[in-house]
Amino acid sequence: MAVVKRLCAAVLLLGVLSVLTYGLLAAAPGGPEQVLLGGRPSTPETRAAIREQYHLDDPFPVRYARWLGDALRGDFGTSISSREPVTAVIADRLPVTAGLAGYALVLTVVVGVPAGLAAAMRRGGRLDQGITLTSLVALSIPPFALSILLLYGFAVALGWFPVFGAGDTPMDRIVHLTLPAIALATGQAAIVVRQMRAAALDLAAQDFLTFARARGLPRRRVWVSYALRNAALPVLTVGGLLLAANLTGSVFVEQAFGLHGLGALLVGAVGQKDIPVVQALVLLGGAIVIVVNLLIDLAYVAVDPRVRHKAAAA
Amino acid sequence: MTSAKAATAAAVVLALVTACSSGGAAEPARDSLVWATASPPNSLDIAHGFNNASTLIQSAVLDTMLTLDTRGAPAPRLATEWTQPDPATYLFTLRKGVRFADGTPLTADDAAFSLRRHLDPKVASQAASYFTTVKQVEAVGADQIKVTLKRPNPAFLAMAAIAWQVTPRKLAEAHPQDLGSPEVGTMGTGPFKVAKFSLTSGVVLERNASYWGRPPALRTVEFKTITDPETLRLAVRSGEVDATDGLTVRDARKWTGLPGVRTIFYPGNNIGYLSLAVTSGPLKDLHVRRAIAHAVNRRAVSDLMTSGHGAPATTVLPAPQLAALYGDSPPSLPAHPYDVQRAKAELAMSAYPQGFELAVPYASTGDSGTVMQAVAADLAKIGIRLTLEPSPADQYRARVMQHDRLSIQYVNLAYGTPDPLEVLPDMVSRAAAEPEGFNFSGYGTAATDRQLDALASATGQDRKALVTALLTEVAEQVPYIPLFSTDYAVALSEKFTGTFTTWSADVIASLRPAGR
Amino acid sequence: MRAILLTVLSLAAVAAVAGSWLAPYDPAAQDLALGAVGPSAAHWLGTDDLGRDVLSRLLAGAGSALMWPVLVAVCTTLLSTTLGLLAGYRLGWVDTLLMRAADLAIALPGMLVLIVVVGVVGGGYGWAVLAMAVLFTPGDIRVIRSLTLAQRELAYAEAARTLGLRPSRIMFRHLLPNVAPTVVANTLLSFVAALVALAGLSFLGVGLPAGTPDWGLMVEENRGLLDLNPWASIAPAALITVVACAATLLGDRAFESLSKGGLR
């Protein structure tokens, strides 16, 4: 039952998203014509042919219905600027963004969780203050400014990393994506640090930790086995949402590092009124967020026995 | 003509061959090169990818029937020669023994279809406007192609040199809409063939072993797209990119100092100008238009936008076109030099002696914001207050092409051919003053249309006289204020050298290791 | 520490309100002949490529750079606090409706929506502010709601109900002060997020018209001048970072001290 409800909500959300996007793009002045004509002088015959081919004279509901009908059959249309099937365009770019998002998430968790935990363990101490301050600063740096800083520092001045592109071989790709992933992960790691620290502190005040300490368990063991397990939930939520955000919102970093990912594709497609591409990207973005949310809930069940029992009881 | 102009004109014909690099000889000469473009090539077919990045790659893979020599005159390429049995007919003779990169022989039928397809509304070719005078294209015998025009058109050869790319008929016929896309690809007879075309990772070209001409020096050329200008510069600086045409001359100062990189400038076939909508409002008043022409400091605007790698424009024709038509003796045209006092005097004679306010739309990205800010500051000095109204570039373009609320627009257009016929009808014909046309001033009379008609088939001295008459009229009536022309720029690693001229299409084929 | 933070934010506020008067030059005045030059006695932070004084533009731009994020923060806070209290206190269909709506909004791919809206509609930050308020609110609603849920069961809330106080009075007079630390912290976080996101939109070239003195836009427009006058882009980027840091730190402190003083 819950699954059906969720599916309905998901379909509703995607439907609303697609109508809004399509409407917004169709209502804005200008259309794909200028892109198709290449901004060059054109003949009346060419213009008439384009209007007919792209059904530009049909009213909005008809155009949307046509798009929807095709989309439901799995045909997302052809990109106006590259004349490739939209699915091919996206499939071509997804690995770059997915690689970047995954890499950034790994960095975020690897740095954020231990740092947050360490800060909570030494609450109020030098270490805590240092970590908290650093994370606050990291949270406040605009990602594009950080990208430029990293570019100048590590790629140009030191020459440790390549300046642009995504690399071809897997190893090459890791090297290429390191700086972009750091730029992307910095702000997010700060969020995880804060979340982890807060969650762990909340727990520290609770009885079972006091009890565990009273039993004389070593401090580190108490923190790692109890606090980590219990703080995992909020951190998991944040991590999942960050992954979704990375897949759809790494555009600043992509732009600064010359990566041809989904974000850069979206910015270009919006500028060119490439409706099929924008539509598919927005739907993909919505679907990713929905799936991630679903996975988070499932993970909740796996991690937290209380939720598991409640679910079983319901 | 000023001496600066003469120098510019002379430089057009100067093939810029960079000298041997004096760098260490330890490194062996490389035979592969990475070229970065600022915008992604979207199609390897000129019918759907008539833009700098796409056409650059097309010209390395696809041969055109003819080409332009360093002076801009038509020269043989796939056609070894052509005759003109009558003023409206051309007969091209096809080069013998040419094969496409896959081994199939090139036929006259392929060549004929390659031109004919641009007339097909189903193809919706971006080059269609080049060939509006073409009536019929047919293969005659095994190696001749006959092109019949509706009326004589001296600009036809120049346009064909840019856009008559030859592909196999079979391929082009099967893919009217998506020839040249990453999925379909393309096939040509040029010095290179496409090894890989992806919108994400770029284009890789390989030397075409069966090329009919002199084999290119490079084995592979890889094209990458870097849209961010600063990232592009860093990529060239770090040596990850060997060459780029993606720099703007406005940033020239930042490029000329890069170690190991040579920045090459050559005259561009382009013109930046202000278009004044003459049909209504204050701009209808000739005195107002002349006042504006006197008030704009085009030297300052030119320096701002070109950093000295360009020149203030005196007329609406790009300098290379002037040079191609008039050689070293361009006509003297009426001018409106920068003079605030004369501007005020003109304005005093108009119906708006106290000045006026005018809403001016512009595109919020790109150069137009900068130019319009400078122009607005100049005009404020004589009491004309411009209200700058930004809109996103695509919306601005759509609005301008609809001729919606035109007032003062900044326009910068680049052209392909040395022929004024590519420019003038767009500027002063009444047909182009309609929506989707490029006559944003709305200027044009039955008389100018007659002159344009006469120009369309005039040759020799008549042609010069007609162009001079039109340019004089434009200068006197001021529907346009020419601002500046910009050099083109290429940044090239010192490990390589190449030939860059205004008209040369085979830039990629000319690239070679330095010292060879 | 707090004094420093407050000083930074007050200075920013002064610049935002009175920046145009404080500016030594007209922020739009051009000197094309001068172009972009580094700091000098006449121009403390140098000029940009149109020869405009960077310091003047920074001062004049403070208003635009800070006003929009403040607007986002205020809208988000008002909406999320009201709705969150309502959902958490009233429960029932109000709660269900609001939570479903929040679920929907949270599932929106945020940055994507922002780029599409601002890129397509264009014309300044107005739409971006609206879109951001819509995007930021649902998360905050959830937080406030869950806090309210906990508070409403506490003795003082029970007592207020028993006394027969009106629900609106209970919500805003009694519950609100107890969730205030979170509200304050959320407001400051929304401000920071909006500040950074708007600067990012300018970086992508969507949003404000060229030539508007605005910090985010200055970073982007003058990024190409790093060799000629690095201050033209570094100074606004640094200001954004400093203000954002100060606001985040202040939010953090405010949360801690208010929580201690509160009933929790």
C-alpha cells in the first residue's frame, strides 16, 4: 500500500515538473527556430519548413500532449542543437556527472564523518573549535570561487592536476576529477560534519551512552559503536540528498573545470530552448531525487531497529 | 583611406607563417595536436552546423568544390576548373580519381546533390540563404556539374567556396536532418577523416590516407571544447591544449604573455555596428542620427572591445571585403568624426534639442552589454539618455529577429565571403526589414532595392560604383553607425606552426610541427 | 568573537544601506582610457575594464548583494515558521496537506529548477528569490514541525490549552519562543545559502543585467582581469565569503546561547 502511494506521488511529481518546465519554456519568448537557423539569414521556405517540422504553430496543449505521448513510449525526442536522440545525449554525459558526484560523496563521507565525530568527542576543546570553524568557512565559500582557487593553486601553479576535461581511462578520470570533486565536496563535507557532530552530541546526552560510559567501556569504543550507529540515520539522509543534489547541481564546478556533464548540458539547453533536452533532464533530476529518498527510507529500516519494528507492526 | 586601413588591407593577403621555434631540440616533433574551441561543434554538416567551431572541423574533413585563395578569389579544390557558358550558368569539372575516406569514388552526382540539398526545405539548411539564386544543379556526364542560376550572381562562386561541401549522395539523402550528427557522422574527401565524434569528449580527426592532395603533416588532431575563457587560457598555458581559436581579442593582453605560446592575429571578416531603427520615434529624425554618430567615441569603443587588435570602422562593410573589392584604393565616404560639439549642434537642429530618453534592449551575456554601457555614457553627454534593458541572450535574439521594439541595437556580424553582396542586401533591402531579416534599422526604399538588384548582377567597375553609391547613402542617412572590426586570434603552442589568413578554410590541414 | 561577527555584519549592513553615498566615485562612471588598473591612491582597489572604481562598485553593490538574500531569508522564515507551527500544532488534515506539499517540494531538483526558472524568465533576481523561497521553505517547515510536535506535549503547552487560550496565541506566544533558536539559526542559514546561490547564478551568467554593481556579478565579470587587477574579482568574492562566514558563525552561536537560555 505504501509503495503504491509513493509511486502515485512520484508520478504526480514528475507530471507536474514536466508540465511546468514545458510551459515555462514554451511561454518564454523565442523558440528553437533561432538555434535551428544558426543565427544566420534564412529563406522563408526554410522557416516554414522548420515551423512545420517542429510543430511550432500548434497550441501548447497539443505540443505537450505530443511530447508526453512520445515520452510515455520511451521516445524523449531529438536534441535540437545536436540532432541526436536525447537519451544518447544524456547517456553520453551521465558518466562524467555520476563519477564526479560519487567521487565527491566519497570525499564528503570520508572527511565529514570522522571530523564530525572527533569534534563531538572533544566538545568545546581546541579540536572541536577548529573543526567547527573550518566547516563553517567551508560552508560559506561559493563553490565556483573555490573551483577557481583550486585551479590556480593545484593545476596551474603546482601543476599536480590537469586543468580541464574528464579523462578517458578510469585512472585518468580519477586524476581529472579530483579537483572538481574537492571543490564540490568541500561545502558538503561541512554540512556532514555539522550534522554528524550535532547528532552525536544529541546522543551523548542520552541515557544509553551514559550507561555505557558508566559500565566503563573505553571512550572510543562507546563513541564508535554506539554514537556512530545512531548518528548514521541523519547522516545517511544528508548524504543521500547530497548525492541527488550532486547529480543535478554540480553545474558550477562543471563550468569552471570544463567538464561536459549534465549541469553544463542543462545550462546550454536552457539557453538554446532545446526543450526535449531540458524536459528529459528535469525528469531525470526529479526521478533521481525520488529514488534517493526511497533508498534513504529503506536504509532507515535497515539501520534503525526501531523503525524496522514499527514497519513490521504497521 | 587612412594608413591604418591600408595596413589592415595589406595584412589580409599576408599569410602568417610563424617562424621556427628556437626551443630546445630534445623533444621529437609531435604529430598530434589538441585544439580547443570555445563553443562545442554541434554538427559536421554545414546545413546544420554553420558556425565557427563546426565549420572549422568540417573544412578539415569535407572538401568544398572550390576554395578561396589568400586574396579571397575563387580557386580550384574538388573542381579543377570551371567555365561560365553564359552569365547565369557555371560548368564545373570534377577532379579525377578522388575517393571518399571509405574508398568509394567521388562522382559528379555526389557533388551535384551536395549543393542541391541546400535548396530542399526538408533539409532546412542554414546555408540556404547563400543559394537562393540557384535554380538547378545537375551532373553532366561523368565529371561535370552544371549549375544554373535564376539570374546572374557574381557572388555565387564565393558562397559556393564556403558552403558547397561534398558528401556521398547516398549518405546525405538518407539523412536530410541528421547528417553530421554524432550518431550519423559524415564522410568526405578531405585531408582528415573523423575517428571519433562525441559531444562530451570531443572530436578526433585522423589523417586520411587516401587524400588526393598533399598529405597533412599531423597524424591526429583532437578537438576539445572549453567554454570558460579563463579555464581555456589555463589549459593552453599548462600545455594540455596546443591551439585554440576560442580567445577573444578583448583578452589579448592576457594571452600574449603566455610562455611557450604564440598568439597570432589576422584581420577578421566582421563588423560591429549600431543599428538605429529609423521608422519611428526620435531616431526617425536624421539630425538625431547624425548627432549620435558624432557623439559615439568609436576609437574608445574599438580600443575597449579589441584591445588594439582591431580598428574603428569607417563604413558598414568589413575591411577585408573593402580590400577585396577596391584593392588599395577605397572610395572616400562621408564620415561623422567623434565631436561632441558637432553632436550637440546636430541635436539642436533636430526636433529634440533638449535630448530625449530611449529604451534600449540588449543581451545580458556577451559583448553587447559592455558596448551599450560605453555608448550610453557617450550619449548621456549630449542629453540622450538610454535606459538599458537586459534580457537573456536567446530571448533578446528572438525579440530582435521578430523586429520587436527595435531602437538602438548593437550588432556584430561575421561573414564568410569577400563579397559585399553577402552584407548589403541584409542591411538596406526592404525584404530584410521584415521579421527574421537582418535589416534592423528598417532603412530602405524602392530606390535602394533597385540599386541592390543592379548590384546583384553587376561586375567590374559597375559593381564598385554601385557599392560606393550605397555606402555613401548609408553614411549620409546614418541608419547604421559602424563601430569597429575585430581581428581574429589564434593561440598556438610554439611547438607548432600554421597558416592563418582571413579567407583560408584549410586551417587544420596547414598545422605542422614547428621547423617543418 | 561575537563582537567581531556583529561588527562584520553591521559594516555590511551599513554598506548595504548607505553604500551609494559612501562610494568615493559614481559606481557607473566609466573611464575607458584608463581601463583596468591595479590599486592606486585614487582608486584603492583599482578599476575594472571599463575604468570604473572597484571600491565604489563594491559599496554600491552591497545593497543588491545583501538585500536579495535577506529577502529570501525573511520569506523563508516567515513561511516556514508559520506553516511549521501550524502543521505541528494543529495536526490533522492541515498537517497532512502541508507535509505532502513539503514532500513534493523537497523532491524537486533544486538547482535545476533554479537554473530553468531564472534562465528562461530572466529579468533580474526577483524570480530567483521567489524560487529559492519555495525551495528552501519545505525543509525548514519539517524541522519546525517536528520541534513543535515535541513542544506541544510539554507541560506548559498543556497548561495553556487547559487555560483555554486561543490556538494562535499558544502557537506564537508560547511555542514560538521555544523553537526560536532553530528559527534564528535557519534564517541565517537561508541567508547564507541564498547569498552563495545568487552569486553562483551570476557566475553562470543568468540573473542581473550586465553592469549592475553586485558582488556576485563583479566576481564573474572581472574574473578575466585576474592579471590586470585581481582585486576587481577577488575583493567581491572575499566579501561574499566573509559575510557568509560571519552569518553562519553568528547563527551557530545564537543557536547555542538561545538553546541554553531556553526551556530545552
